[in-house]
Amino acid sequence: MISINAPAVGAILLIAAVLTGWYSRRLHRRQSVITKTSTTDIGQLSENPVVEVQAEVVDGETFASPIGDTECVLSVWEIDEYDDTGWETSVSGIDARPFILDDGTGQTRVDIEDHVKAKSNAEWEINWRGLDIDRMLSVGVSIDDIYCVFDEFSVEHSVSSDCELPPQIAAFESADPDIPERSESTIKLGEMDLETKGKRRYFEETITPGQEIYLLCEATATGETTHPAGPDDIVLKPRQGDELTIISDQTETDLIADFNQYRWGYAAAGIMAFIGLITFIPS
């Protein structure tokens, strides 16, 4: 008969409550910044540390996305690798070129630039024994306080341990020093020891010309303008410091509905904390 260690169960529930509460607080923060920021017509833009626009990508410096080879102005990608505990995020990134948005009232330039987050500096990635909460509950990537969220964020390629990488992905990995090499392992086949590479899967989503996007960012005056800056003098960039930037192919209404999961998260955290406390503390 299996004996149950009540304090140990209580401790696990308390840890789960803390993680769930923390993640729910992050969703709450994202929803709050959206609901508190009014959508601005591009024709009315001026310098502001936080602006929200919903507009169509009408032009830009396109490039071939690193995973799916899609002609785009922005690619969000993630590489997961399999180890003994399951799938873990190895590295994620944003590749971007300047592009133009038009909402019918005017046009403005967006400059997101490139961002990469390797596993070693993923400070807020919840990934416990292969359980990636971010991947389970979200369809996007958060890098340097830039949150890219999509209607879908699916696997573009999956590579088993005995397969070579597709040429485009191999070139991409070899060209980017932030992407770690596939881990190696040794398996025994009869009298021979075989070296194999780790299994990997590659996620990617892109933003392309003709696509309508949601953008919460900072409106900054270009260097050539005099103040006060008008719409023609503005470039949209990621917000400074630890302030949240959001890029999405969803509407504001859809984003708010998705982030509303935080209410259920708070409730679940409260229940787990209550049960954990009464289980952990001896009667």
C-alpha cells in the first residue's frame, strides 16, 4: 500500500500555487496595459511612451524567414530540444526589418529590430521538468519585454535524432552564434557506439505585407524632426526599460479575451494554496 506524505503534497501544492499565481499576474499585467491604452489613429500620432494602433502592413523590407522560408517583415521563432525530462526551449527570437503601417488615417514606420533569448538567460521561463507552461497556455514568445502573440504558433519542422537538418535551418543555425548546437548522445548498437544528435522542433510565425496587426509600443520622434513631432515624424519602436510591448495578428478584443484566463488562474492558485496550507501544516 502506498503511503502519502501529507507535508510533501502540501509543499508541492504551495509551489504550484505560487507558479500559477505568478503566471496569472503576468496575464493580468498584459491585459491591463491593453485595456488602459486607447487605440490611436496613425494620423493623430505624437510622441508618447505608450501607444496602441491597429493597422495593415502595407510596405517594408521583406526577407525570407529563417524556419519556414516565408517572405515577411517580421519572424518570431523558437527552437525546442528534447532531453530526459521532455521538451525544453533552447532559444527563441524575433527577426525584423522596418515596415510601414496604414490604418486609413495615415502611415507610420515600425522598427522592432532583432531580439534573441537563449535558455541560459530565460529568467522568467516557467519550465519545470519539461513542463513548459508558456507553451501550454500561450501561442507566442516573450523576449526582452516584447510579447509576440498569434492566433497560432505551431511546429514548422521537427527533426529526429537520426535526421539531418533541412539546408535552410542548418544555414540559419550556423550563422547565428546565439543558437546552441544540438546536444550529442551515444547509443550502443551491437559492438558499435553511435553518436546521435538531439531531437528538435522549430516553431515560427510571421507578419507579412497585407496583414493587419495589433501593436502596443512607443511612439518616438525621428532624429530629423523639430518639436512638437507630428505623425510624419514618428517611428514606432519597442517601449523602453521593463515596459511591455505587444505585437499580434489578433484584434484588441481577442487579446483581452485570451488574457482573461488570469481570473481562472487566480482562483486555481487560491484553491491550491488553501489545500496546500492545511495539508502542509500538521494538525
